[in-house]
Amino acid sequence: MQEKDFVSYEYRTVNVKPKDRIKAADMYEAFGWEITAVSDSPIGEVTLSLRRDRKQRHKQELNKLERQAEETFDQINGLQKSKTLGASIFSYVFGVVAALVLGGGMCLCMLIENSVPALVGGIILGLCGIALCAVNYPIYKKFASKKTKQVLPIIDQTEEKLANIMEKGNDLLNAESI
């Protein structure tokens, strides 16, 4: 009778956003993880089921590099969010103020009856509110593009750092098989 080689595995599941699925898969494979299943989770994320041989050499170094890679990966995602976060907050606040100005103009027209100055003032105030609403999006785009130009070099550096960490992990995996 033939003897089978028994391999003991460690298992792990990781939740990532759908847009990060391929990057996360590459990252974990660089540290010896094998993807066994991919499924959608109920909270709008993708669940990656991973396994890896328990008896790998250099396991402590791989775990250390894996933690560094995960931190760098999270840092990249945070930088990606920061490209539009400030512009979004400003845009929401500015939009609320613009809507209030527009609403104030409507109230001035409708609440003070039989008054031509109130009607004219309400129309002018309403037009100002509409103008503020109209310039909100171009202002958002300008702020977002300015922040993107500032953050892109940092994102590139951080992605290069992640690639170097992944290469070190892959080199450790290949060093054990030689």
C-alpha cells in the first residue's frame, strides 16, 4: 500500500472590498497562503478563505512581513480615501448652506404677502442659492484634484514599499524550497 504525505494546514479568512480582491490575493500568496474559496459576504465585502502549510520554514519572518504588508495595504487604502474625503466634507457643508440660502429665498417670497421688496429679495436670494448649488461640484472637483496631486506620490511610494515587502516574503518562500 502506498503511503500518502500528510500536510497540516493553518487556515484564515480575510474580508476585503471587492475592488481590493486581486491585490489582497497577490499579497497573501506572496506569504505562502493559497486561496481555497472566494465568497461575497453580506456586508458588501469579499471573503477570501486561505490556507498555508503549518510546517513552513521562516514562519516567524513570514508572519512579521505579512503584518507589515497588511499595515502598508491599509495605509494605501487610507491614502486612497483621503484623496476625496476633505473635498466631500466641504461639498456637503457647502451644499447644505446653499440649500438653506435657496430655501430662505423661497420663504421670503411665500411668507411675506403683498410685498414687492420681499418678493424681489426672495427671488434674488433664491437665485444666489441656485448659483451656490451650481458651483458646488466644480469646487469639489478642484479640491479633490488638488489633494489627489498631493497624495499620488505618497501612494506610489507606499505601493513600492508593499511590493518590496511582498518580494521579501516570496524570497523567503523560495529559499526554503531550494
